[in-house]
Amino acid sequence: MSQTITLPLWAFAILAGLAGWALLVMLLVPGMRWFFRRRIRLVIRQIGGRLSVELPSFKLTRRQVLIDRLFHDPKVQTAATDHANAKNERLGDVWRRIDHYAREIVPSFNAYIYYRVGYAVARAAARALYRVRIGFVDEEGLAKVDRKSTIVFVMNHRSNMDYVLVAFLAAERAALSFAVGEWARIWPLQQLIRAMGAFFVRRNSGDPLYRVVLQRYVQMASEAGVTQAVFPEGGLTIDGKLRSPRFGLLDYMLKTFDERPGGERRDLVFIPVGLNYDRVLEDRSQLLKLHPADPRPGGLRAAAITAGFMLRNAGLALGGGWHRFGYACVNFGAPLSMRAWAGERTLHFPGMDDETRRAEVGKLAQRLMADIGGVIPVLPVPLVADVLMRDPQQALSELELKSAAHARMRELEAYGAHLYIPRQDHDYAFGVGLRMLILRRLVIEEDGLYRADPRQIDLLNYYAGSIAHIGSDSRR
């Protein structure tokens, strides 16, 4: 019993590794799971008592269960069989693709990460970069929404900060599930985004099998009451103006929407959200898309530009000369009930053929875009840029420019626009907008006269474009 056993070093290393692995799997991992489950239950109790947030059971269901439910959905299985027969593929290969698509789409919502990590990061990032404001909320309309309804926030898309800003500002009312593009599918960002409840969407996938899986997930989430956030434009604005709607996700939601009350049927309520910024971080990169023939900076050059931008701002912050990028404002408009919309027009979406349904969804999408445009806030920089772009060649004194800005404010108010006026001071709002444009060298001051820099016309038009729709014939 006391004999010495000699082992080669490699064998000892293998045994030590296996022992460490066993310790990790049998003791540490279960302990960590118990710890996080306890924290998650605590967070759920807290948000249920402190905030007006009710998390649907679908959102709290384990990810693997949702993947299995989506994989075995009758419509998905029928589509798999039809695809295998039509393309002469093995059914097992098609099933593997469906499983891959399901795992790619389905999120893994974690209440602790959403409300303890994500919320804190979003709040800190938003407030560090901008003076964040909620300009307008239709409290009366929101109060009338049935709590059992499925809520869908529909919003304009100006910046990738939109995700951060809206999630932070809406956190006390709902845990949002965003439809996120493929740009975010990088490690470790995609793990964090999944834990925040977002699902990934291939915007231009031509695979009909993928579209079926995505469609069924969106329908399952909508029918279960998951609060969602959708960008009808389908991508970031390129020229600053509102884009035409792409209504694929809206069509998925309405395809199975039954407007008749009773039973487990939920109303589907769209809430228009308008966002605007005094400075959009991606403004110049988006404007490059207006000139596809122009040379593009390579990967290293783009990284150097980004690093230089960050270092300059870090240096300003350390020296006490850094200022936030102006105001970022969000408005929440009047809810639109699909039960009421369908009832007024005697529509029953599940009974329509594809062509008729898409036509009706197109009309709804146009209405939603008009509602979104109606609540986009007018901020100082877009206001002054809009005034300057009336005649880009003209040089104006500060008094002339201020007079024109005040006239434009009155005009916008007459159209029912929502102006965010800092400190309720119109002169201060004008001064903030002009100062930011001068600091960014978009406006030139010479001998007491101000005019647009001819080299920056596209950028000034970009900011003016955010309010160009207000009062235009396209919105009437």
C-alpha cells in the first residue's frame, strides 16, 4: 500500500488536467449557476415591484427550449419537407440548416444582465456622450393600452446609439427585444446582445428556408407578448432623411394576427418613436455611401481615423476642454392599435392572400412612418443647419441668422413639430446649435458673418434632412 508509483510527466499532466476539469464541472459551474439564478430571481422580483415591467414567460424560457420549439414548429417542419423535395436535398441536411438558423436567431435573455449590466452600461454611455432628454410622451395614449397587448416600438434609425438610447429610456416600462443586423455578430458582442434579448436578422437573405424560421420566431414572440423594437427603414439613414419603409418584420407579425378579441388573442400595438441627435457618430461614414465611386479608406486607415478621434476626445477630456456631443432626444408618440385599425377597415390578415396582405401592410407602414416623422424632435443643430441650407452661399450676421432661426421655429411649431428648446430659451437653443457647427468647422465665421463651409454641404444637409419632412407634401 505504501509503494511509490512513478508516472511520466505527461501522464501526470493529463491526470491533473482531468481532475481540474472534474472540479470545475462538478463543483464550480453548478455553484456559479446557482448564484446567477438566485440573482436573476432577485432582479425579476425587484423589477416586478419597483418598475411597471411585466416579463412574459416566453422571455424567461430557457433558450434551448425555444430553439426546440422553433425547430419542431409544424410550419417550419412543413417548409423543411417541401424544401427537401423541391431541391432534392436530404431531409437531415435541411434539418441541420434549420437548427443552425434557429440557434442564430433565438436570443438568451438574462434579466440580471439586462437590468444590472446592460442598463448601467447604456445609461453611462448615453449620458457620457450626450445630454439625453425625453422630449414628449403621449402619456394619455400609453395609459389606455391594455397591459396584455403585445407592444412594438417602431422608430427611425439614425445611429447605432439608437439601440442604447431607447433601451435605456424605456427600461422602466419594458424590456425591449431588438431586431439586430449581422454587423453585431462578432465575439463577444453577440453574446452580450443575445443576453439583452435581441435577435439577429440577416437583412438581405435570399434563402426562403431562413425566412420561414425567422418568420415563425417573430410570430411566436409576438403571440407570447414579447415587447419588440423595430426599425421600419431597415437600416441607418444615409442622407439624414427618413427612408422608405421595409416592412418584412411587420408583415410577419400581421400574417397571423387575429384582430378578434377574446381567449388568448392579444392586441398588437405599435408605438411610434422619434429620435434625433445634435451629432451622429456615424455621419461621415454614412455620407460616403452617397458617393460609391469615391475612394474608401482601408481597414487600417479606418481604424487609425477611429483611434485618432477617440484619442483627441480623450485628450480634451483630460484637459478639461471636452464637451458632450450636444443633445440626444427621444419622443414617444400615440399608440396605434391593430385591433382598432383592422376593425375600422374590416381587415382580417390571416384570411388574406399574400398580395392583398402585403398591400395592406404597405399602407400601415406608410402610416407608421408618418407617425414616426411626426414625433422626431427638432434639436438645435438640425434647426440651424436647416436655416443655413435655405441658401448655402449667403453669409448672414448673427442677428440675421437668429431672426431666421426664430422664424423657422414658429413655422415648425405651426406644423405641430415637437421642438426641444433647452432651458425653454429660444435664443439659447439657437446659440447651442450655431456654436456646435462652428466647433465642428461646418460653419465659417468671417468679419462677423456666418456661412456654410462649401466643403461641408453634404454634412449640413445630413442634419437638416432629419427635419426636412416636417410640413412637406410627402407627409400630408
